[in-house]
Amino acid sequence: MSDSESPKTFTLQTAGFDARFPNQNQNKHCHQNYIDYFRCINAKGEEFTPCKQFYRAYHSLCPNEWIAKWDEQRENNAFPVSLEP
């Protein structure tokens, strides 16, 4: 097997435990991480490394349809929660 044919390895991670959301239902955890991500980047900028944890968490927890809906609401200034820091 040559170097170009060597198997690639991937690390899959899900959101870690958050004591604020101890139950199995992770709807609130998903929504809060979405809000926290946009508040974080509004305060610190998209390159601020700690913000990326919120991004990974909400992408891991939230259904794509919810994210698309919330993104559309944000674009239309209709998101029901303030994302200001």
C-alpha cells in the first residue's frame, strides 16, 4: 500500500456533558449553544477559539432543519432572542 493509498483516520466527537442540561432531551442544550455561539462571535470575532466549541456543539446536537430556520430568522432580523453580547 503506497502513501497515497493509506487509510485516513477521522476523529468524531459529540458535544460534551453540560451540567445545565442533565436530561436526555437536548433541545435546550442545542438552542443555548446556538445562541452562545453567535453571542460569542459578536463579542470576540469568528476567529476566537473558544467560540468554536459552541459551534461544534450546536452542529452536533441540533437538527439541520432547525439551524436553517434559525439562520433564516437571523438574516431577516426575526430571531426571537438577542444575540448581542
